Amino acid sequence: MMDETEFWELVDDAREAAEGDPEEQADLLVERLAQLDPDSVLDFARHFESRYNRAYRWDLWGAAWVLLDGASDDAFDFFRCWLIGQGRHVFEGAVHDPDSLAELLDDFDEEIDGDGEELGYAADEAYEQLTGTVAPDPGIPPAPSEPEGTPLDFDDEGLLAERYPRLWQRFRG
């Protein structure tokens, strides 16, 4: 069984080796996962998916909206993958207090940051490489159909600036 610490170590090692490039990080993660056994890859997938679901929150979507200057459903999905890719400290901090991303992120380049779509597929790719078959469903509870918390009006810039004062000042001010 892969525990939470091992999960985050794999994420962190790949990010550091990729120097923060999410696509490169995903490629490295596939390589590293493909050196494990299929059950460990599925464990990794479960850890990833449960955090991905946990980050399905209106307040985090608002933070992504500020960082990315707008975030569609798909963009928010890829943002959540990217956020997991940033490691435990940033992920947990952001879920607890999305505005704290203003301090947690060293740098944010809209060209490459905030989109971790490829990270979301890393476990599936590694599993397929190892077994030649499609990864089974990870068997964890599905994400809620709506994000957790209270919906926000993303078009109200005044509201966003008020709700995310540190993010707004750093990235939009």
C-alpha cells in the first residue's frame, strides 16, 4: 500500500526534477510510476483522485479565477491537478485558505502554471504501460456534482478583490 507520504514524495520529486514545468512533471511521474507495481500505481491514482475531489470547492475556484484571470469548468479541473502537483504544503494550504496561495506560490507564470491536465493522466498512463490494459476505476466515492461551499459570482471583480485580497493585490493589482 502506498501511503500519503510516499504519494507526496513522488509528486515533489517529479516537480523538483521538472523545475516546476507541469508537463515535464507529468512525464517524469509516468516514468517513476511505471517502475512500481500496478497496485502501487492504483494507490497513487486513489490518492490523486481523492485530493482532486477534495479541491472541488467554490472558494478554490474563485482563487483559480483570480490567478488565471478567468477559469472555465475545464480550466478549474486542470488547475486542481496542477495544485496537487505543487505538493502537500501548497495543496493543503490552498484547500484550507485559498487566498493563502498569494504567499504559498513563489512564482506564477500564466503561460505554464495553473494547468496540470497531464498530471491527471499520469497514473493511467503508467498503469497502461505496465499492464497493457486500461486502469480500473480507483473505487473511491465520486466527486460531488456541484463544488462544495457557497457559489461565487466570478464576474464581480469587486467581490473577488474583497474575498481574495492577497491574491488580488499580488496577481491583479
